[in-house]
Amino acid sequence: PDLDAGVAWYGLPPLEYLDPAKIKAPIQAHWATQDAFFALEHVEELEAKLKTGGVDVEFHRYLAHHAFANETAVGPDRITRTQFDPVWAQLAWDRTLTFFGRTLWRRS
């Protein structure tokens, strides 16, 4: 209840514990469509639950793998099923900063 805005990258909360009625801040989220850790169908369920609950949500999807914005997720030493993608990472960061500027600027 004390947040003015929130941005999520990659992970998902357990949907059975999520109460959209308690979320008052606008939310933006970034998802990889090829994420081997968090299935896209669960992202769809989360988005539907939040929207049905009246939460102001903005979801973005990228043709990428998990950790697409993690610059250390490159090369043979990276965690399996992760892959940094600089193009998608830049777009996601641009969207995140624009979102915070848009949502937080109006509150000050």
C-alpha cells in the first residue's frame, strides 16, 4: 500500500497468494517469451488476474530467454537456460524508466 509504482522483471508470484484488491500502485512487467523458468501461460494468468482485479498493469513480452537483461548471462559460464540480449534489455530499460517517469512524476 505504500508504493507509488512497481516494475517486475521475469519472476512470478504464486497466483493463489496474490490479492489484486490490495494493489493500488500501477505495475509494469517484463517477460521473456522463451523463459524456461516461468511459463508464458502463467504470465497470461497473472495479467488476467490483475486486470480483472482492477490493477493498472502494463505487461511487455520479449522474444528472449530468462535473464535477457542480465549482462552476466553470456558465455559458457552463464546459468543454463538464461541469455543476455542487449537489444531487448535496452528496450525494457527504456520502458521501465519511461514508466517511472510517467507514474512518479505526477505524484510529486
